[in-house]
Amino acid sequence: MSENTSLYAKLGGQEAIAAVVDNFYDRLLQDDTVNEFFKHTDMEKQRRHQAMFISFALGGPNQYTGKSMAHAHAGMNLQMSHFMAVANHLSAALRDFHVSEEDIQTVINHLLTLKDDILGK
């Protein structure tokens, strides 16, 4: 693949990203560190929304029209331990789909750019 190939395409497009998102949320919902945050969440809608956001963030054709990260996470009192749990589960989900460590690091580095907005800092 060329250097210009988006990570979205490299990972396999929308269907592959949706599968990673399903794996990711399965992990989150089993983790008592973070599952409380999803207690009153429509998970089907959340999974679709997250797949669209990740696709957009990785260079896919979808335009993200949801809330800003700061707005979406406002008032949740998220801490660094929550952020790291999410990052670790996302990494593990990507590994389950045989994504290279280099590409996983690219995804996590992108997530890190959103950390202050997510944590309300």
C-alpha cells in the first residue's frame, strides 16, 4: 500500500472498523472500570456512532456530524484511568483483527490528541 493510503482503507474500511468497534465495546462493557458510563446508553446507536467517528478519524469517506469530544464527555468526570482503559481496550480490539503495532500506535496517538477534550481539561 502506498504511504498515502488512509488508515481507514488499510484497516479494511467501514465493515472492518464496525467489527473492531463491536469487539471494543464488548471489552468495555465487561470492564468495571468503565462499564458504568454505558449503563443508560443505547449501545446499538453508540456502536454505529463510534464506527462512524473512527472511520472519519482514520481518513474514511464518512463525515462526522456528532457532538464535539468535549461536549460528548462533559460532566462525566472521566479520569486518566478511564481514558487509559479505553485506549487499552481499543488497542486489544485492533490486535484481535491483526492490525500492526505501528498502525495501533497511530490510532492511539490520534486518540491522545483528544485526551484533554475527553477528560474536560
